[in-house]
Amino acid sequence: MKLDWATIQRPIIALSPMADMTDSAFCRVVRKISGPDVIVFREMVSSEAIIRGNDKTLGMTEIHPDERPIVQQIFGSEPEKMAEATRIIDRDHNPEGFDINMGCPVYKVVHSFNGASLMRDADRATAIVRAMKEATDKPVSVKIRAGWEDPKECLTFGIALEEAGADLITIHGRTKKQGYTGQSDWDLIGEFAKTVSIPVLANGDIYTPQLMTEALETSGAEGVLIARGALGNPWIFKQILDQLAGKEFEPITLQERVEVIKQHARWHIEQFDAGTVRTFRKHLSWYFRAIAGAKPFKARLHTVDTIEELDAVLDEVLEDGLKGGAVARRDASHPLAANRLFIKK
Ligand SMILES: Cc1cc2nc3c(=O)[nH]c(=O)nc-3n(C[C@H](O)[C@H](O)[C@H](O)COP(=O)(O)O)c2cc1C
């Protein structure tokens, strides 16, 4: 599939890049549940590490055919290195698009002019966009925050990115300084969207199909990028697509949840060539977070080692039916709302 942000079906619904989370296995799960109409963004990789030939980082850019269409996100601060990393990934794995991380607030990323710190250096940021555009014929998008400290910074920054050739911009409506405090400002995203003519995706605090509709109505954006709302809840994209198609909402049964977790665990082991499910425990926490009645099983899920042990606990969960739990709370304003909302007794 040739990805063209200008003509792809609206609204654009996409999985947001998440380090350590949106790896190949998780992207396969999202694709399997959601079908072809969702775009998945793979976790960021370091341009420096790609160029150095770091095995682990190179492995992170491998793509299973089932995952496509895939957008690979890259972070870095040197235009030429970003371009070279793009060429390597393009040559070796041929993702459908590239995305530049200009929003990450984490110290180890921003301290060397990567991530959100690029919002303080428009010359460097635009040079990166231009260099990557020359390196590939795939679309190059950029993911930004509202600003470093001043939420209005995006309003001039976006124009510069568009002029440099960016094909799409995703904006998380918080500043770097805010981190994850406060709320993503969807009104600001609307203001931002009016300053550029390329498509804009709204990001931040979209945890349910209802919130997706609100975010789109408030911002007028062409689509949404969803991060935390997909952790432990890869069903959210299908539920959104169903809502857009006017279909009735179908809660996830415990049986479906367990089947998906078992599949996800197997793909995770396959991807990382791991003999254990230790590195999968983080996903287990999300899959059972805020799930009524799951408490008695959590300690064991946090210590499972082998796939057989995991299967055994999951079978017990099924047998138990989590009947001891209270009815799911319908509180849509929390990242975990998706789980609360969608577990079916
Ligand atoms: C665990 C985790 C890892 C993340 N890693 C990345 C990343 O690699 N690249 C990026 O641009 N944003 C990253 N983000 C930010 C998200 O993509 C998203 O912009 C942010 O969480 C707001 O969206 P949400 O409210 O839907 O979670 C990460 C967020 C989380 C929670």
C-alpha cells in the first residue's frame, strides 16, 4: 500500500508510537483486531543507533507483513544522520511512512537536542524534515507538542515544518513542561490546524470512541493518534471504526480478552526470541488494570515466567469469570476508562 496522508480515508485513526510498547508484536495485535484501516506508528528508534548498526535497534525496525501499513518513528538531532537512518530503514524494511519525534519530553532524549527540544530550534527541525524528505519518497510526518513551555509555540513551528515539506503533523496538546499534567488542549489543536494546510492529527487523552468524536469535533483535526488508550485495550480502534460505521457498541468479553492476551504473548516471544514472558508482564499489567475482579490474579500475573505458567493463570481467570468484581465504572475521563468501559461481565 502506498500511504498518502492527503488522500487517505478520513478520519485518520492511528496507534501512537510508544517506546517499549508499540513493537512489532503489539502492532500485529492492533492490526489483527482492527483490520486495514488503522495506521500504526512503531516506537521511536535512535538515528544514531541505526547508523552504528546496533543490533537491538535494527531489530526494532523489522516489520512483520501482517502489520502494514506501518509508520516508523525516528529520533535524533542531526539532519544528515536522520536522513541516513531513514535510508537504511527504507532499504531494509520499506515502511509505508516515516515520522520524526519532536515531542518526547524525557531527559535522556531532550538533553541532546532530540525530541521536544527541536521545538526550540526551528532551523534544526526544518533541516531534519528537508533531509529526510530527500532521503525517501515515503511521506514524512512530524509529531510535536504544543510547545516547550509556551503552548502557542506550535503556531509558528507548524508553519515552518510545512514549508520544509512535512506531509502531516500530529500534535499532543500539552507543552513539554507540562509532561502529562493537565489536559491535552484540543481547542489549541484546532487553532494549530488552521495555521497549516497539511493534515493534522489530534493527540492526547483520547481513551474511548466518544472522546475520539469530541476531540475531532473540538479540534477539526483530520484524525487522531491514540497512545495510552490502546495499552491493554487494542480493541479501541475497532470500537472507534464501528462507531464511525454506525454499528452498535460491542463490549469485549473476558474470553476474547484472554484469547488476545495469549496470542499477543506468543507474538511477543516470537519477536524477541525470548524463552520467557518476563518482558511481557508490562502488557499484562495493562490488560488487567482497572478490570473489576482481577485483583486476586495480579500478583501471579506479575511474576509469571513461562508461557505455560501464563496460560495456566489466564485459564483460571476465565474459569473464575472475575465474578467477584464490581460492575465496570463508566468514567470516561481517565486513561483506564477504556478497560472500565469495555469489560463485559
Ligand atoms: C509508554 C509510553 C511511551 C511513549 N513513547 C513515545 C515514542 O516513542 N514516541 C512518541 O512520539 N511519543 C511517545 N509517547 C507519547 C505518546 O505517543 C502520546 O503522544 C502521549 O502519550 C499522549 O497521548 P495519549 O493521551 O493518547 O496517551 C509515549 C507515551 C507512553 C505512555
